[in-house]
Amino acid sequence: MNRSLFAASTALAALVAHAATANAQSAPVIPGPVAPVGTTPSAQPNTDTGPGTGADTGQVSEIVVTATKRETSLEKTPIAISAFSQNQLNRQQVQDVTGLANFVPSLHFAQQGDQGAILLTMRGIGNDSAYTEVADPEVAIYVDGIYSPRAQGASVLMYDMQRVEVLRGPQGTLFGRNATVGAISLVTAKPTLDDFHAAIDAVGGSYDRFGVRGMVNIPVTSNFAVRAAFITDRHDGFIDYQQPPSIPGLNRSAFVTGGKKYYAADQKSARLSALWQLDRFHWDLSGEYYKDTGSPILGLMQTPRPGQKFWSALVDTAPSTNRYSGSIRSNMTYDFTDHVELAYVAGWSRVGGGADSDADAGAHPPTQNADGSLNLPSNSFGENRTAFSRYDFWSQEVQLKSIGRNTIDWIVGGYYSHEVNKIRFDIDQRNGYRDGTFNWAGTFIQADRKIDSRAAFGQAVWHVNNWINLTGGVRYTSDKKRDIGGRNITYCGGAASTNPNCYNTPGLPGIFGIALDKAGNANQVLDALNAESSALGYGNLWGISPNDAHGKWNKVTWLARADANVTDTTLVYGSVSTGFKSGNIEDGGLLAGPETLTNYEIGSKSRLFGGRATVNLAAYYEDFKGYQVNQAITTQDAAGNITGSQLVTTNAKGAKAYGVEAEITANVTRFDRVSIAATYQHTKFDSLVTIDNRIYPTAPENFENLKGNELPHAPHFSATTTYEHDFNLANGARITPRGTVHYETRSWLTYFNGDVASRYADPTGKGLLGTGFDKQKSYARVDLSMTYASPGDRYEIEAFSLNVTDHRIRTSAGVSGPTNGLAPVFLSNYEPPRTWGVRVRAKF
């Protein structure tokens, strides 16, 4: 590992030295700090590098970012950061956070079905359970400088953006909250005072896709302007319904054969923004609403049953999604002097709704016994239902910072956020299918789970001379989490576990529909369930357990960095930074410890060949301690019946990750552009003793040590290359073909890295499943487009196709069974198949 890191560092230093020699000119001069965040610079550099920009000079356009809480040039910002304008997002067909993964080194994602969440991994570090009150993410999402705790809703939808910034490495001083390994900062387009302008586009394509989005900017007075933007996008689902088997005694009508399909989309969002600009006072205010009535994604059989299509499933739970989010964001700044500014950033958001999802995906359908009777495999029907959820969050931050040109640039501030999570999540499991005998069920009611976070921070940059800058930062964070009144209600729970009616109970309706309007009153739900089972003659079959818990964690995170302009076109830097994520409260009143990360990094940023190319490089080594690993621990009796289930968080001893990242943009000619984003990385667990409960019952002999395993969603090598060429027509119009190839080596989709016998203390009967079920093979994805732009770029017509090679790209891995002698069936969530579309854009 050390040799690999040394080799990467040597290569990086050699390239920097070459750049310095090739571009040595007069003594470099450091530009003074540009306008602070929230102001409107009189001459902001172009943030787009697409067709028609930089054509006169052939230079790659300069990009302005706010990663340091002030506006600076991307090439003069000593952080590993990727930045995209809205025009770049359009050309890359990026509409939400998942689309960034193909264009940002070391960024990967997974998808969660019934909660509709996006789960991010950066530099190998992530958490596939960070989508409800159960866990928090390691990759933080910020919208206009305000933390978004849940990766659902408009916080991951990108439309009418000023830019999107992806910061790699801990952002533990200026951002802080859960930016353990990085942060994604969405900066929405703000109103401008210059003139009226508007834009609109419409898209249609495969799977009956249709969407419209637009914006309008209105300067109301000389110092007040408003901007409105909206988006709608829908398409049919990718999953066809299989016909149920024809077996005597089977109710075929219990299966879903028509209507809305899984993997469908139906999203709507609108944003209204206002700007008030006085002599020394600046206020940006916006409100946003989002609605999702599409459908969840569904785990598909990695190997379909004979005679069935890959994109199909035997379904007995119809998909349903009804989710929403709303937010208000405010950013006020006041300049006390030409060198000191006060900023107040505040926001509120609410994410909520419900969903129904098929949890078994028809992996083990009913069959016919040799005597002609109906065989109902145990536990083979599952339905997940979010009956109710609401996550309320608000935060406020005060910043006092320097502005203008200074020998020392500084910022100090304080932060406070408060989150209240409420959810009722129901699980129903039966034998065979929906009409099978009752097996197990549970409802998880979190009536009041709160998170409070407080922080104080400061950071300063000392411009030692015209070449060298030194940066130091520190942040103190105090997080408090508590669950008040959380309850789990389970079938045959507690003392009732000896009840002979507990399993294979016919006719028991279960938990769905019981007191849905009483989501916060677990005792009332329990009473209703037991009254129902008693009325059927089975007695009290339901038990209740508490989740009340309280935890508090404090941590100081810090940053030390030095950067130097070795020429006026090349910057080199080195840094050590730390990140922190507080501990976790979980079911049963348990607590998990916090996570910490120390990141060592060197990098360079260069503008080469007279500004016709940029080369940004970074090499890093990460030491991750207390990795929070989430898993559902399910216990079973000798017959395979579920006797209990609990979601627990385990702290792994730690993990290591190191790698090299590169981003290259080049205007090869005035009409040809190439961009490359690539990463090499290596990850491994220090130690984790756990169980793959998807395969084996919870018992001491089934635990294994994952020491040395690779982390999920972390291929050794990945790269994206994009090429585009402008054909300029005689009338001033332009035709631009564009091609993108994204390549990844194989990666693991779980931290188990397959089922390997050598990891078990008692390998008898273990390690029989191999590694294929949670290993994503290497692949190359191809995206193509062709754009016609009218003279003056007033309108565009674009045709595109995504995943042209139609690769089956998995984002997760699961196992159904083995149970009652049935062979395991491997399931996965997938990225979309090949799609195509046509988009028309117009500007006014």
C-alpha cells in the first residue's frame, strides 16, 4: 500500500514538475480574493465549457466555485473538486445526483427501493442504509449552503442550477455536518438584475417519457428581481408483469398483471427565488416544492426463470409512491466595511409521504406438489409499506468573514440544526404469496426521533507571499440524538413466542390498514392488532418493544493545508483533514459509536498550452475509524420461521482507502473537445465480525470476519471519456455530435464480497454460494447524442441514447432464501436499460 501511494505521489510530482517547466513565465501573482458568496460580481467568469464557449480564444473557460465559502477560480482552489454548470449537466443528461457518478472521480451510488432514496459512496466510503431515521450519510448534500439530511426529493433533482460542486475528501471545518468523506453542493440559479430572460425545453422518448422544464427571470426594480423555475418528468416503468402460474387452489387474481409498473417515474418540482440588493445588503430567498408519484424500484432476479424476460417479475404487491418535499432557503449578507461581511444562512425542509413495495420480487413462487396439492414456500411473500413518514429539518448558520484583498482571509461562525423524524414502516410476510398462510409481520413506529447538532468553526488562509498560502481550520461539533416513544410491534413477540398459533396462521389479515391515522400511537395499534387476532380465536399474537434511547457525541475536526503557485498556471497543494459523523441510536435503545476519518492528500491544478487544457490531479490516503455498518439481524426457528428481526448498527474497527484521481479537459482544436475523469482506488476492511443474515440464521457458527474485504461500490479503476466536435454551418448554426464512454473494473455490491468458506470459524456447510451474486462485473457504458443549435443559440434540438450497449448494471445485491430446502435466488436493483429521447430547448 505504501509503495502504491509513493508511486502515485511520484507520478503526480513528475507531472507537476513537467507542467512548471513547460509553462514557466514571469513571476506569478496571486489574484486577490473575489467577491464573497451571495454577492453579484461585476464580471463573473464563464462557468460553461461547452459548444460555442471559448471558441474565439480556444481556451477552456474559467469556472468559479464556492467550496471555501467565498467565490474562487476552480484552478486556484486547493481542493479536489469537480464543478458543472447547468449547460454541462444538460449535455451530459444529468438530472439528479445519480447522473454525476459517471463524471466525478471516485463517486458511486446505490438505490433504495421502498424509500426512494439515493445512497452515495465517495472514495470507497458510504452507507447503504442512510435513507431514513436509521442512519445518516457520509457524503453530505447541501443546497445553497444548507444541509439536506435525507437524499430524497428535490434535494437530489438538478434543474435551473447555477452550478453543482462535488468536493472530495472530508469537509469537516467549513461544511461539517456529515461531510465525513465529501460533500455535494447544489447552487441554484439566482435572479439577476440585468434583464428579462426565459428558457424552456421539452423532452420525449422511450417508455413514453415526457417532460417539460423552464425558467423566467424578471427584474422588478433596479434592486429587486424574481426567478421562477419548474420541471416535470415522467416515464413508464421498465418491469413487465409475469403471468401467475396455473396451479389448482392458487388465486391468480392475487398477482399484479397490469397497471403502473415498477421503475416508473413521475416527478414535479417548482422553485421561486427572489433577490434584494442594496448598497451593502444582499438577500437571496427561495422556496421549493417537489412531488413524486412514480413507483419504487424492484429487485430483479439476476438469472431469470426459464421462459421469462430479464426485465420482468412475478409481482403480488402493486407499486405505489406518494412522496413530497418542501423547503425554504435564505441567505443574507451585510458588508460592515470593505473588508468584513456578516452572513446569516437559514433553511427549513420537510420530506414525507408513503409507498408500497413488493419485497420478495416473486423469487420463490407457489408450486405444485407431486400429489397435486399447492406448495407454499415459507416466508416467500413480503411486502414493505411506508404507511407514514415525515422528516422535518431546519438549520441556521452565522458567518463573519473577511472580504476584499487581504493578507489573511478568515471566516468564523456558528451552526445549529434540529431534525425531527417520524415514520411508521410495516412489513408483512406470508407463505407462498399474498393469499398464503400468515408467517410473520412487524410495524416499526418512530413517533419522535430527534437530532440536534451544534458547531462553532473558524478557518484562515495566510497569503505568505505571491507564491505560498497556508490554511488552517478547526470545528467543534456536538450532536445529540434521542428517540422518545419509538416502538416495534411484532407478530408473536415477547412472551407470546410460545403461542402455538404463531406461524402458518390462516386468515389473519396482519398489520396493514390497522390504525393508519394513528401513526404516533403504538399502544393503540397494538391493541387493535390483538383485538383482531383474538376475535379470530388465536389470542394475543402481538408483542411490543421500546426503542427509547439517548446519545450525545462531541468532536473537534481540523484542517491543515499548504499550497503554492509554482508557476502562474500551476498550483500544487498538500493537506491533512479530518471528518466526523456522530454515533447512532437504534432499535431496542441501543447505541452505536461515531465515525472518524483522517485524509492525507496532495494535488495539483494546471492550465496548460495557453489555457487550452486543464489538468487536475489528486492522490489521497484515508484512515477510517468506527465504520458504521447497518444490517438487519433476523432470527429463525428450526423450521425456518422468523422469530424476530432487528436493524442494528455495528462499528467496524475501521477501513483504509487510497487512490489517485485525475480530471482533464482539453480544447484540442477550436471545434474539438475532450474531457476525462478517472480514478484508481484501493479499499479494505481492518476488521469486522458479522453475519450475512440474508443467507444464514443468526447463530455463533455463522459469523465471519471480513478483515481484508473491499468496501462496496469501490472499483479499482473507473474512467469516463467524452468527446464532442462542432460542425459549423454556413448560416451560423452548429451540429455537435457527442460520445461518452464510462468504464469500470469489477466491484463488490456488499461488504461481504461473496460467500467464502475460509472466513468462517466453522466452515462446515458455509461458503457454498460463491461470489457472483454480489459482484458487479467490469463494463463499459456508452452514451451518444447529436445536437443542432440555431444561429445565436436561440434554440436547440438534441437526440440522445443512454446506455447504448444495454448493459445490466447492478447497484445492489440481495438474496431470497435459502429456506425450507429451497435454493437461494439472487436479486439486484439495476440502472435503467437502454433508453433514447429527443429534447428541444429555446431561450428568450
